[in-house]
Amino acid sequence: MAPTVSWQDLVDYLAGEASEAVQQRVEQWLEADAQHRALFRSLQQLWDAGAATDEEDPAWLEAQWQALLEKMRVRGLSLPEMPARKAEQRCRCS
């Protein structure tokens, strides 16, 4: 059975801020299912695209995020949980 990961685990992993335990959990989660790897690739592309922009564009980021969520819904992937406050602080989206 694959371990459960949260959005925060994935964000910390992508940011290089995950503890060793979280890194291992995310890597086990990725190894457990091809859909997990597909989700992670999409999330990583969004992460990389956001990092590559010179200016913050909350509307663009929100559109990309919604597109990713829609892909997940269509594929029947479960959505990890993430506390809203931490998400807002990380991406400075407001």
C-alpha cells in the first residue's frame, strides 16, 4: 500500500525543504503508482513554470492550478489535502 502524501509534502519535496522522512514517503508514493508519477510530473511542470517567470501573475498561476486539478479529476485521482494558510504563504497568491 502506498503511503499517503499531502500537498504540503509535495510542495516541500519540490522546494527541496522536505525532511528525510517526507522525501522517503514521497518517493515511495511515486513508486507505488503510475498515476502518482503523472500527477507529480504535472505538478513539477507547474512548479518549474512558476519559478521561471520574472513576475508573479496570480491569474496565470490560478489558471494553471485549476487546469492541473481538472486533469486530476478527469483521471479520477484523489486530491491530497493542504492547509489553505500554508499554501497561500508559500505561493504568495493573494
